[in-house]
Amino acid sequence: MKDSTLQGSLKEGVAGKPVVLNLNYAYDGKAFKNRMSFSLTDMAFNAQQFEVLALGLATQEVLKIGNKLKIIPHELMDQVTALYLKRRSKADTLLQVAIKANGEIGSNPEDAKVTLTSLINKNNLERRRDRETLRNVDLSKQEQLRGIADKARMRQLSGLLTDGANWKKMSGKAYDISASANGSVWVAGIDRFPYKWNGKSWTKVANAKISHIALAPDGKVWGRSMDGKAIVWDGKSWNAKSKANFVSDIGVGADGTVWVAGRDMSPYKLTKKGWQRFPGGIERLSVGPNGRPWGISKDRKIWEWTGKKWVWRRGLATDIAVGSNGTVIVVGLGDRAPWFWDGKTWVKLSGKHLSAISVDRNGDIWGTTTNNDLWAYGEAKNAPSAFITSSKTEVLAQKAALAKAQAAQKEKIRIMKKRAAILRKHTM
């Protein structure tokens, strides 16, 4: 280790609040940088932070050794990496707390390229690409043996499982994003103002600041205000639908059903009589076309509300989105990749560094990254100008389009299940 520095308030640090440690060190002949939360008074706390660094070094050694073996132990390497990334995520959360507690502490974006985590992610990406190449060769043989007719659809789904496939970076930056059943797309910008997609760029809609956003099927905009209210934009003005400090997250289904994750961790559904409280504890949610929510609890578990109880759908995630055609996508904890629910299990799709996501009416993904960049997958980038459905003709056309999209999604899930089964069988 060399030339490491501390940033933060000495007074606050002596009082027990964490500061920021900028750690410079060498590993395997290369220079690395790492930032972590550091205490001037709690050595046990510091030991936990350095344990994460030690785990990262051990993970890299496992990857180096594993890649040299004739038969690469992919499952073991994935498990070791997942353990490190999970601990790294918790350490990063503590780091953000320290940065916030000490005011504005600058950072150099280039430093992110020389962290141990970036090296581990790079090595894993290369290993997975090599593995995917072998999988595709084997899959081609399996397709011939099984007589799969829809080659075009299989190639499309194969693209979903290949890193970087068909993602396009869009203009602007955002904190949260939502796509509606009528095709509209809105975001909560990094300045917290809402913006709507006009077909080419983003148009700012003033008069309110929001931290979370959810679109109704007719294109009306629901949001969480900065003081924790549920508010709705009807095309002319914002109207409050709850008291302050009530909402943590908000979602609207394709049938118009509105749910919120309350500040008390309870889920609430908007009824004619007001907000009805339901059992359970969730921090993030999204609502399906049947009006039933999916949620993520404080411990990052994924849950589906059946109408009577919450069912754990295994896996861990940081954000969740349910499209108007029924597509369910989550952002995986640790890998920050999108994962697709095929009805029985989660299938990893292409993409990385995701933070917030939404699924459009066709099942394609909009997402923000950890640095607030906006990306669109597939046809999502061709979204129309945002609008609010008003006429009966528009409503009927929207229902017809939604029914068509839901039918297409059923077929997509059927083929996705078939492909996932082939991959699981062939890689055991």
C-alpha cells in the first residue's frame, strides 16, 4: 500500500462518524485504487471493510487458478464472485453514507477503471463470453436434434442472453423510469423533475419534483414527491393522493390499479375508500397487468402477491419491473444484470450496471445505470411521444394492442423456457 489518504471532517471523525479512505495498493504487479468507509474510533468496523478487500483478492486468485484448469469450474467461480459482489455492494452502501456525512467529496471517474472489482468483472466477462461461444455451438446441435422450427425467434432470444446485445444508449440522465401500456415513457431526472419522451429527446415537465415514477395505462403519471406523497399528473396539474411521508415506492398496473410501498414497509392499494393496507414488508414494487404487485423486501428477496399471500420467487434483486404484457424483469443483486422470470425460474439476460428498470408494452427494457445513464433494449428505443389516452377509439386500439402483446409474450415465454431448459441440461 502507498500514498493512501483520508477525506472527511476530523471533528466528525473523532466523534465517531465515518470518513473516506482512498486506498492505493499493488497486486500482481499492477496498481489498484479502492475507496471505503473508515472509522477513526471503531477498529472492528475497519476490519470488516478490509475483509471485503481481502475477499476480493481471494476471489481474483480463485478466478486465476480456475481459468487455468482443463475443465473450468464455472459454477464454483460464479458462486465465489457472487459472494464477493454481495459483500462489495454492502461496503459501497457504507461508503456512500460516509461520503454524504462529510459533504461533497469529489471522485475521479477514471479511478473506477483500476479497482479490484473492475478486474474481477472483466475476467468474468471474458470467461462467460468463452462459455457462451461453446454454449451456442452446442445449442445449434441441440436445435437440429430437437427440430426447433422458429429459428428467427430463437436467434432473437439467443441475443437476449448474450452480453451487450441490442442495447442502445439514449440521451439524458435519470434516477427512475417508467413505460406505459399506451407506449409513453417518462423519467424522474437527476434534478428530480419529471421528463417525458417526445420521440427524440426528453421534455421537462415542471411544477413538481419526484424521486419515483409510474405510468398509468392511459399515460397519466404517478409519482412519489420529495416529501413522500403519492401525486398524479393529469396532463395539466399535479394532485396529491396521500399525506406526506407515506410513500417509499409506487407502481401502476396495466389495468390502472395503483399500489405503493409505504414508508412503514407495508404495501397499500388505492381503492375508492382510500389506501387499503395489506400484509407484507416491501421497499420496491411494480404492478402486473392483473393488478397484483411484485415486490422486493428489505433483505432484497423477490415476492409475488397472489391475491391472498406473498410468494417468494427466489433470487435477490435491487429493482423490479412488470410490463403491461406480463413480462417480469429484476435487477440482480451484485451483478446488476437484468433477469427474466420464465414462470419457474430466473433467466439472466444481457446488460449490466443497471439501477432502475421498466418494461414497455412489448416486453422490452428501459433502464438507468448506476451512473444514471439511460439505455433502451430492442424496440424500446422507438417509443412514441408520450401522451395521455383520451378518446374511446384510442382506448379500444390500446386494448387491442395490449391483447396482442400479451399473446406474443406467452409465446416468447414458451420459447424462452425451452431454450433455458436446453441450456441448463447441456451445462450440468
